[in-house]
Amino acid sequence: MPEFIEITDLSAPGADIYTKLTEAQLRNRLEPEKGIFIAESPKVIALALDAGYEIQSVLTEERCLDGCAKDIISRLGDIPVYLAGQEILSQITGYKLNRGVLAAVKRPAQKSAEDICQNAHRIAVLENIVDSTNLGAVFRSAAALGIDAVLITPSCCDPLLRRAVRVSMGTVLLVPWAVICDTPEDWFSNGTAKLNSWGFRTAAMALSDRSVSIDDPALAAEEKLAIVLGTEGDGLSKDTIARCDYTVKIPMYHGVDSLNVAAAGAVAFWELRWRGGSTGSRS
């Protein structure tokens, strides 16, 4: 049975994970096994529970106990449930929560990039994407449009940042993901070669003289394809583009030369989806 604890200000003991700790402190790089992330809304928290994540505590409004938080609370064991007014929750999140439930969730063990790609037909590779909103949106599209796994380079932001989890609608908890390569330098030197060694042909989403259209039949025919998307503004590095097997463009109109990375990802994931089965193989 959860332990209910009412708090009236941001300095309440035990609630500092919601009020005081930075994202880096929550992540706890030195001791990853102790790291946590924050999930917002009953839907996202329920996804975390369904996926086997360990909830360490919950922060909610008392009015939600018999409302939107009721089902979540019924699934929890002996953990703290902090109760706060809407004003306190708004100070914590920076905006008014329509569904006032937050949860502190234990970070899972880091997965191996090679392992999660073993049975995959379509994967997304994100190079240096640093905006958590864009990252979350890419994950949401990846989940919806049949991407089997997402790999991020060491310079990308953390997929379990609070905003990334929220924007993804919790899908970062559903799509297998991992970091590819140990350092940015390793990615630029060896990343595409690793993907090739795992059986993937690589498709760089970029404009160049050798770009092929996204509807090129050769792309759809590839059994294992890695769709490589670059950072906001600058896009993929020249070295990455040069090392990929394909350079792929999305035909556009009215003189528009590019799309936001999340929008481009959604188009690419749908057009290049694996057509050998009804859905991809999730590891």
C-alpha cells in the first residue's frame, strides 16, 4: 500500500527529485544503476508500468486520487505518493498540468546497440540531435511508423529527459534504443561501418549531388535499412553523408529546401517502412 505524504512547498523532504535535482543529477552518470527519470501524465506512467519499469515515487494532486491517478495508484506497491496542490505542481513543471501526476522512474540498464538491432529491418540513427523536443517527436514517429529500434550518437541529448519523454507521449519507453559508439569521434570514424557489419545499408537523409528520391524502389527493397538523420540546422556531417550507402532526399515544393528533423523523420519512416510484414520486429 502506498504511503501518502502531503507537501506544501518545494523544499519538502523526499520530494527533491521533483523540485531540486537537475536532469544531470537525476541521470546520475557516475552511478547509472541509481539513476531515475521523471514521467508525466497517467498515460505515460501506465506505459512505464506496462513496460516493466520500476516506479519509485509519485507526486500528484489530492483531487486526482479518485480521478486520473486512481488506476496508477492501484498498481503501485509500498512507495511514497506525495500530494501537492496545483500551484506547487505548476511551480515544479513550469506550466499548469491538466493531468496532475508525476512519477520518478528507475532508469533501465543500458542496452547494446548491436543487440537491439539483431532482428530489426528498419532502424533510425540520430546524429547530434540536441533538442529534447525534436528527439521526443522523432521517437513518437518511430513508434507509430514501424521503426524497430533507434540509435543515438554520443552527442545526442538523453531520450529520458523529462521533455523528451513528454513530447514522445511515452514512446521512448516502448521503442528499443541505445547509444552507438563510445565517443563522437568513434561515431564519425566507425559508426556507418558498424551498421554495415550488422547487415544494414545506410541512408543519409540529406541534399547532395548524389541524392536519390525517397521513393526510389531500391530503398524499399533493402531488407535492413538504417535511416540516418542529422542535427537541427546543420543536418548530417559531410563525413557521415560520404560514408553512407545512399543519400536520400524528400522532394519538396515552393522552394522549400528542408524540413524540421522530426517532420523529415516521419516522412522517411513511412516511405521507407519495411514491407516484408505487417509490423517490424521489436527486440
